[in-house]
Amino acid sequence: MRERGEALEVLVADDGCGGADASKGTGLHGLEERLRVLDGTLKIESKSGKGTRLLAHIPLPTGEEEQPGDDANQE
């Protein structure tokens, strides 16, 4: 995990059998959906016999967005 510019990147990799496919189940698809809620993305590299790499990219808040419960702009 590292901060890169205005985003957080999380890399998960293994040396397993590969072949991971988000369209073939709910696990990776669910991860993609959760990242989308955060305006993030998930890149999947998983060639058969070569293991799997997942790279999640999540934009960090800039401080300009309205926070939940922020009543400063409500009148």
C-alpha cells in the first residue's frame, strides 16, 4: 500500500495458478463494486500459470468535498 499523488494504491499479488476473472464469481466483482463507490478502480492481471496481481486505485479526499454532517453550507 502506498500513497501516489492524490490516490492510494494497494497491490496484492500471489504466485498461484492464475486465471482470476471478475466475471466468474462474486469475490473480485464485489471488490470492483466497492472501489467504484469510492471512485476507485481495480486492475486485474491473471494469466494462467503466472499468478495474479490486483492493483486497487482509490482517490484520496482533497479536503474540498463536503463531509457528512457538515452544516457549514446549509442555511
